Amino acid sequence: MEELQDNIQFQVTDELLEQVGQHIVSQDDKALKLLLSDFHYADVAEILDELDFEEAIYIIKLLDSETTSDIITELDEDVREKILENLSTKEIAEEIEELDTDDAADIIAELPESRQEAVISQIENEEHKAEIQELLAYDEDTAGGLMAKELVKVYGTWTVAGCLRRIRGQAKDVSRVHSIYVVSKEEKLIGRLSLKDLITAKSEEKISDIAKDNVDFVNVKDNAEDVAKIMAKYDLEAIPVVDDEQTLLGRITIDDIVDVLKEEADKDYQLAAGITQDVEADDSILELTRARLPWLFLGLVGGIGAYVIMHFFESGLAEEFKVLFLFAPLIAAMAGNVGVQSSAIIVQGLANDDVKGSINNRLIKEMLLAALNGVVLSVFLFVFVALFKSDTLFALAISISLIAVIIVAGLVGTFIPLFLHKRGIDPAIATGPFITTSNDIFGIIIYLMISKMILGI
Amino acid sequence: MEELQDNIQFQVTDELLEQVGQHIVSQDDKALKLLLSDFHYADVAEILDELDFEEAIYIIKLLDSETTSDIITELDEDVREKILENLSTKEIAEEIEELDTDDAADIIAELPESRQEAVISQIENEEHKAEIQELLAYDEDTAGGLMAKELVKVYGTWTVAGCLRRIRGQAKDVSRVHSIYVVSKEEKLIGRLSLKDLITAKSEEKISDIAKDNVDFVNVKDNAEDVAKIMAKYDLEAIPVVDDEQTLLGRITIDDIVDVLKEEADKDYQLAAGITQDVEADDSILELTRARLPWLFLGLVGGIGAYVIMHFFESGLAEEFKVLFLFAPLIAAMAGNVGVQSSAIIVQGLANDDVKGSINNRLIKEMLLAALNGVVLSVFLFVFVALFKSDTLFALAISISLIAVIIVAGLVGTFIPLFLHKRGIDPAIATGPFITTSNDIFGIIIYLMISKMILGI
């Protein structure tokens, strides 16, 4: 056999891209096929993502559809879109023919509606076609949108020997057998067993006697994210999907769940940074602007609000006190930082189902935490201002208002995500610019009011 | 069989906790066992996380070690630590006896060093003990730290029939058979096959003839995060681990990878929010303070810096221009927001291996993007200031400096994570407070300088 290659080492290098490009220019198809055959299809997809579009199309048309169908599922979404635009509906149908039903339905769902029908009608395998059409009917955010129709199913009345015989037939269509699902004659899920159970059992035993009946499952209408969470929690590699009557409809495998968890984490991360719409570093400037500008605009409006507040405080403020305004950026920054910290802890806790107990207890805890942090920071600020400006009362005013600002910012940062979550709104929008901006404004108002009071202006 | 329960529905309710508590008070062990037997061990762990500590210990001592060992692996780390403190080394060794080698090694590694030896010495199964000791020697951030010794291994020279016979023996110790690994007589990994391949093959065929030789694998010293990435990329459910001589040492399964990916995403999210040390919403106020205060302190020092800068600009500034300072919070907020956005995009791109090409190209792209966003926002700010203050030159000064501030903030936010990544430092620390604070200061300096220039002060 060939020399084995550690998979960690794959990198799309400039040399590799150039080598591929040269084979294409010289139309040396044999060398190109040989070169690419060394790589995993996910790696070939990475190569195609980096190639010029014409070169990518050349390779897709060169390789057979068994290989290219896998490559296509792994491409960047925008590259895939462009490639599919350049394939005929017949060619796409051939790719679809090779894919598992879940991947097939995902690809078809990405096509413009006008082409979807044409592609489906050209799928030759009637069973595959019907299954894909069934999957297309489910919302992509549900268990139905994640599941595949490929699974291995046996009846409780069969014997181990009969079961093994029939599985040999079914398993050919199923790339990975995780569990064998046991159904009643009405097709209702009644248990499961592993291939291991089967090959370690005696051949005359009845399936219903060796099957485990504590089978985990989800409903086809369950939320995709919830499904991902329980598969991660129970360490499941596959889970069967049933309808309200317990009829076995399909199964979801862990590789799809890894993608769901990853997308969810990426989305929350982006929202915390003030970015919407699931963009990537390689997207166009226009796409990135669409994702970023609205949040910046929110920040701008907040900054204008802060200015207007200070403007109205200014009139009637004696000259000697106007130095208060020079600390406004400090106060706003602290309010923003504390708010982001406390909201992030809550958002992450909610995502991991770690946040239990009453809202009141959370708020009390956050208040104590913020007070502790606030006192430590204020002592430092007091010492600095007292020394720098040699004015103890002034230092006291700023430090005490900083404590108040930090406590309020912590409470706002804790309350808003909890409140949104209770109302069924994704709390992740309440991190980042949203919380920073509102805390900037609250912070500056509290700061100026308390300082005025202490200084007796 | 019992009524099947949709797994999505499990919740630790107050009623459930009370019911458990009552059974403990009345020492009704039979009812308690019956109640808990309905739940998945991961759910029982959630119940224990919420119970009083004495109640949790009561349940752990009540149930048999086959059940409790699984529960213990799923507990919150701090609850587990307290429970293990209350078990004798003999009792812990009994739990360890039931666990797969990877979980067993993880639990032992969490114990105080003084107890580790005592627990290991009381493991009765000598093979299990030796394997756990081997695993304890690997760094937890490497493939060796993730892998388990449990796997199914066959020799290339065996026949399918002989193989099936021997696998029946090996598979009893392996909870899930993903792949069967084929080794040479020197124990070097030479291929793999699935159980499916085996049961669909003819019984007289030779293993080396039906095994796939393009087996993916990782080296025992590879970084855990890299392993997680390639398993996710290649949709692998298990990957074999070898040493430098290609000797098969163990295998890593996808459930461990899901945890690694999740921890990594959580860590990056927290860093972006200014939180270190992997804390949770339910941690103590002191732990949360340790994780949050240092970042707030950084923000405070930045705020003081901003004050000092404005203080020095102030002297010599005519009264009419001091209104410039009232826009400082706006400028700082915009600089902070843009910096966080651009750094988050880069950090996420680096985490997903999406960031390719030269640093210069990235910077040029970010400059164009920031300029576009800056112009749109500045036009709005210009209109507001011109109307509110009826001073076009002043409005122009502020708007133009805003564009400059946004561009610089975008460049800083792009450059710093790329620079840290090149130096081998985790770029995730460069999001959140770090970038906000530095951009606050840069922003205010640029703003005041450009405004002074335009206003001709």
C-alpha cells in the first residue's frame, strides 16, 4: 500500500494551486486526476475554493460524479452556487443521484426555484426522488430538515440470522451504520440494536428479544438546535426521527450536528461583535458592509445621544466643573465593558442550558459581583484623580459614580438577555453594540447626575 | 415495552428535585432507584448538579458503579470534584474500573496528585490500569490526551470468518465499533474496514483484500484542536492515533471532539467579551471576578489614558472649541465597535482556517470596507452636527475625523490578530476589551488632531 499521510498536514499551498493550474492549461487530464486522487474530497473542495472559477468548473466536469458530488457538498456556499449555475439540470441531477438524501435535499434547496423542479424531474432513481421531495417539505431548522432517509430498519419479529441476511441488502445504501432500528409491523419505532449486538448474538434469537427498548429519538418537528444539544449531551452518534404517531421517518447523524453546533457558536460570536448575517472574512466588501454597518449606525446614534446629554448638562455648569466631561469616555468604556461581560455570561449560559433559578437571584448575584469589581476599580481611579488633580472631593465624585455606573451596567447586561430569552427572542442580539450603546448612555447620565450631587453643583 | 419519551422534553424541574429529596429523607431507596432509572445518565448528572451536596452523595453511594461511573463523567467539574473528595480511593477505583480508558484517565487527572497513585494502585484489571497509566502520560491538549485505548483491531492476514469470530471477543469491551483497524504483524496501522464491510463480505476472503488502505489517522503528538478540526472537516466519527513509527496506539471518537470544538468556541466567545478562565454563569462571585476584573482594569487604564490625552489637548484650546470633547465618547465608541468587528472576523476566519492570502491584501480590503462604512456614517453625523450646531466647518471637522478614526480602527482590528497569530499567540485575546481600549485611545488622538487641523486651531 501507499505511504500513509498524516491528515493534519494538508494545506492549500501556492505551489499546489500552480501545479493544478498547469495541468489544466496543458489539458493533462491524466496527471490532474492522479494528483487530485491523493486528496480527501474535503481537501479537493478547499483547492477548488481557491482556484479561478473556470479552473474549478474544468475539474468538476473532469472527475466522475461519484467524486464530484462529495466535493460539491464541501465547497464554500458562494463557489458552489456559481458552479451549479454552470452545470445543466441533467448534470446536477447526476450529482444528486450520488448523494445521501439529506445532502441532496440541501443542495436542491440552494438552487433557484425555477431550476429545482427541473433537477428533481431528472433524478432517475424513483425512490431517491420521492425521499428527497419528502425532505424538501421540512423546515431547515427542524429535525426533519437535518435528517436523512438512509437507515437500516428491521422488524421485531425477525430472527438474528434473517436480520443479518436482509441487512446485507439495506446496508449497501447506508454509508455508515450506527444503529439498527427496530420497528413494529406498523412501522413504529420500538427499539434499536447495534451491529455489534447482532454479530455477538446467536443466529436463532428473535430481534425483539435482543433489541434495547430505551431508544432515544426526536420528533420530526423538533428544533434543530435542540436536537444538536441533546445529541451532544447524550453522546449520540445518530438519533432516529419519528412523527407524532411514532412512525420511523429518518435519522440524524452526528456530523450534521457538528455543523449545527458550529454555526450556532459562530453566529453568537458574530452577534457579540456586532456582525449579522453569517459573513466570513472572504466575503465581498458589500456583504461585509451589510453585516456591519447597521450595528455601527446604532453606535453612532448612541454616541450622538451621549453628546446631546452632555450638551444639556453643560449649560449652567461652571467652568471648573467642565473637566467632568473629560472622564465621559472612561465612564462609557467601563459601562460598555461590564455590560458586555455580564450579557455574554448569560447568553452563553442560556445556550448551554446552565442558567437556572430565578431572574431575581441572577440580578442580586450580578449586583454583588459588579459592586465588588466597582469598588476595586474605583479605589484605583480615586487615587489617580486625587493625585493628578489634587482634588479629593472631585476624585470622590468620579469614583463613587463609577461604582454606580458599573452596578447599573451589570444589571442591564444581565436583565436584557434574560428578558429577551423569556420573550422567545434570541438573547445573543443583546451582546455587543446593543448593550455597549445603551450602557454608554445610561452610564454617562448616571455619572453626571451623581457627580453633580456629590460636588453640590 | 414502556411508553417512549421524546428526549427533547427533559428538564430538571423543582417538582422533580423535591420528589428526589423526599425519597432521600424517607430513605425510600427502592422508589428513588425506580425514579432515576427512567432517566439518561446525563440527565441524572443534571439532577445531581442541582441537588444539595449531601443528597448527591447519597445517590452516588446508592446506585451501582456501572451507572454512577457514567453519571460522574457528566457532572459539572466542581460538583464532581466535591463528590470525589467524599469517596474513598477504593470507591473511586471501582468507578474507574467501569469507564473507558479516556474517561478514566480524565477523571484521575482531575484528582489531587496525592490521591492519583492510591486510586491507580487499587484498579484490579491490570490491562485497564496499564492503559490508563499510558494515557495519563500524554498532554491533555494532544491527540494522546483525547484518545481511548478501546478499539477493534485485526491482522491483515486473517480471513473474514476468523475475523468475525475474534471480533466477537474484542467488541464486548468497546462500546461503539466505528471502524475495525487493520494492522501488520508489527502492529503498524495499514488499513481499516467497517463492520458493514465485514458482514457483507464472503467469509473466506482475506482481510487485506477487503480493507480500505486510504485510512485517515493522526499522530499521538498532534494538537487536540487540529484533530477536532480535521474530524469535523472530513466528517469522521472516529480516527486512529499512531506514533511516529505508525504503530496503532488508540482512537479518538467524535463525541470527545464535539466537546473540544464547544470548549474552543466558548473560550473565544468569552475572550471577545473580556472574560478569561472558562467561567460559567453558576460559578462563584470570586471566580467570576478573577475572570472579569483584569479586563475591566485594562479598560480603566485606557479610560484614564483618554482623559490624560484630552487634558493635555485642553490647555491652550479656546473656550468655543471645548465642545469637541463632548464628541469624544462618540468617537471612542465608533473606534471600539469597528475594531471589535474587524478583529472578530479575522479571529473567526483564523479559527476556521478561512483566512488565506497576504496580510497586505487583508489590510487593503479592510481599509476599503472601513472607508465605505465611515463615509456613510460621517454623512449622517455631518447632517446632524450642521443642523444642531449650525456650524458647517465644525461639522466637517468632526465628520472627516470620524472617517479617519474608523479606517485606523479597522486596520488595527485586522492587523493585531493577524500579527499575534503569526507570532503563535492566540489571536482571540485581541478581541473585546483589548482592541476596544487601544482603539479608544487611538481614536481620540486622531480625532482631536484632525479636528484641530481642519478648524485651524
